[in-house]
Amino acid sequence: MLINADHLLQYQRCKRRPVLDIHGDRSRRDAPNELLLKLQQDKNAHRLSILAQFPYQKPDYPRGNWEAAQAATIELMQQGVDYIYQGVLLANYSQLVDAQTEYVNHTLLSRPDLLVKQPGKSLLGDWVYEAVNIELGKRPKQEYQVVSAFHTQVLATVQGVTPPTAWLMLRSKQAQYTVNLSKWIPQMQGILQEFMEALEAETSPEIFISRQKCNLCSWHSQCYAIAHSQQHLSLLPGVTPLRYAQLQTLSINTLQSLADTSPTILENLTGFDSQVAVKLVIQAQSVLENRPLILPFPHPYQDITAKSPIELYFDIEAQPDLNLDYLLGVLVVNTQTNTEEFYGFLAENPEQEELIWQQFLDLVWQYPQAPIYHFCVYELDTVKRLGRLYHTPHRLVQPVLNRFVDIYEHLTETVALPIESYALKAIAKWLGFAWRDQEASGAKCIYWYDQWLETGDRTLLEIISRYNEDDCRATRRVKDWLVDFLEHNYHLRRA
């Protein structure tokens, strides 16, 4: 059985995914989504920009023939080629599976981005090779360093000596990082052993739905269907892997058992406090009863139920790779006439960001008393960033920030909803709101804006603008519902 570095990388993110990659029915995988395709394109572009600095050679071999690939790679290594791109190295690895000293053999397949020749002694001659891995991330994450240690272990088997170090080439100011092999090789070996044991187990590792990671996985639909049928606790907002492990120590494995638990039993667990404990228990109750429930916490300092003749709803679309906020959308609502108008300030290229920033300020200053509703902290942080970037006077920025009202903060601090996520789309859909382009998402807008810059296809901008407008309307829908719900419960309590 072949085990490669990507298996080890993914195992650190999700213990189930690489097992399915090896043993699962590949026909049941999801098609790659736009964000995953973009990430792969970005990684390839980053790799090519790094490789352009090196006069490398690449082994020539029939596609998929790993033995021939290794032979071609070793031939280049024996010649003393300075830089070898995507060399292929193999090593046998035996695993003890039971007390009767039964071993299972695996083949480790290593394909480091670069093998770099350095002075030293090895089976090859008066030189050794070190492994270099090129990653899209900006930090030397554990998973990257474990992968570097994996490449180094296989490399050591081939050249007869462990190189003194390995390298990560990242997308940051300090682009090159040294990997401490004395630390990471033992950790890698432990993770590798655990992974091989998972491969030999009769059942796949337990499901845990982690939204950010799982949404990029080709097995997401299959795992989600199983988790949904089980009412798995990972689908409950607020249940992190750490908290889930803590709940399991108390044999709390179902929504019902969590809903029936006294919060005081949970509040001293690792990853909990008194507020988290109360929230999780009421969240479980909300899902089981399929209705919203009031949380027993003091309400945020702002009075969200206060009426205003004009209300502004604000949402942003951004391109993180360019550090660009290219669409500032504002829905202006006249509550007295019950009319609304949407303004989408769109930068058709990165150079227009300052222009749309000024257009945004001009609009919101037309309504100096109007609250500016938004969902999550990104809009607030962006206005601060743009103000600093374009040296906008404090007197023009701070009064705007003082009018910001975060609907997400108000909602999550006051109510529990029978939903799986407190993302805007999940909440608004629960309320019956529908986006005009049902497949649109913030992640897809990132991809579409990249495509716009490449192709000039204006229909992409139209879809993005329509999605942003719907986000503003969804924010209004959530805010109006929350106000009505809180006022209704306030009157019930007074009655």
C-alpha cells in the first residue's frame, strides 16, 4: 500500500479523509468546488514563482510508474545535479499490528518539490540532498513541518544519511524556514504509525464535521449525510473537537444527553466556561425542540430595537490574495416609506479601491444619524483598514464606526436557533430568505473576481454584485426578525 506525504498532511487535518482516499469508493467523491480549484491554481502559481529562481532538472519517467521514477531520480542524484524538481523516492516501512509480531508492509512515496544538493557524505558521493517543500501558507504550520520530516525520512533511506535540515518555502516576507528535524521526525513517525493503524482498522475513523476544513473536502457530502443521520454533535454550533472530546469523557454523545445536562457539570471542563456551557446546552435544546430560545445573558450595550427613519445595511466582497476590498455594498432603507435602494461600489481593478472607499464615505455621510447594520466584524475592521490606508481624517471615519451595529454579535448573545451554523446564509435561509443565485457564495465570489480580472467577462461582476445585494437584504431580514423576536419575548415577560 502506497502512503504519500499528502495522506499525512490530510490526516493531521482530518483522520477520516486520507483513509477514505485510500479505501473509499472514489466515484462517491464530490466534484472540486471553485474555491478548491482557485487554491490549487494559486499554489501552482506560487510554486512556479519559487522554482523560477532555481536551474532545476526533473526526472523523466512513464506516468504512474513509481519504480521507474525513483530510478530516474536516483540517477540525477548520483550525477550530483544541484536542484531536482519533484523527484520520486520510495522506502519500505513495516508496521507491527498485533502481539503475535505480525507485520504489514507499506511503501512510503515521497515527492518533495525540490531536492537541493549540499556538501556532505552519503551513498551518492561527497554530497547529500536536502528536501524543500513549497507551501501556499504564510506560517510554518505543524502539518507542513511533519510533511518535511516525512520527505527527509524517505530521503535518508535512499542516500544512506539523514540530512542536517529540511526547508519550507512559504508565501510570506520570511519566505524560507528551517525545519527542526530532531523535533519533527519523531512526531512524524508517531503520526505515521497512527495513520497506518487507522488504515488497518475494520472501520473508518469517526466523523467530525468541521465546516471550514470539510467544505474543501471531496468526501464532504458523504460524511455530512452520515453525520446528519446520526444527529452528530459536531453539527451543533459551538462544539469544537476539543469540546467534543471533553463531552465524550462524560458519555455525552447525543443531542438529548447534552440538552439534559446541567451547565454546571460542563463549565469546569477544558475549553468551557460558564457561558459556553449554558450556550451549548440551550443550543442542543433549541435544535431538539426546533424553535429559537432566549439566552439568559445581559443584552449587548446597543439597543437594537431602537427605531430609525433611515437604516443602512453594509456588506463587503474581498479578494484576500490581493488584500483588496473590491465591492462595498450598502442597502439604504427608508423605514417610514418602506422603500429601499442598493448602492454597489465596485472596483473593476485593484487601483479603484480608493475610489470606491470615497464613494462609500460620501453615501454614509448623507445619512449621519442612520445606524449601519452589518454581519460579523469584517466590515468594521475593513473601514478601519481603508481609513488608515488612504489617510482619511479621523473625523470622517470614527463617527461612521460609532454607528456600526453587528447583527451577528447581537443575535449570538441573545438567542439560540435550531440551525447548524451561525453564518449569515444559514440563518437567513432558516428564516425563508433566498439568494437569487443559489449557488453563489463568498468563496465563489473570490474565484469569480479572479476570473473577471483574467477574462473581462462583465457577467461575473453582475453575479457578484447581485450576491452582495442579497447579502445586504439577508442582513436586514435577520435584523428585523431578531427585533420582532426580542420585542415579543419582552412583552411576554412583562405580561
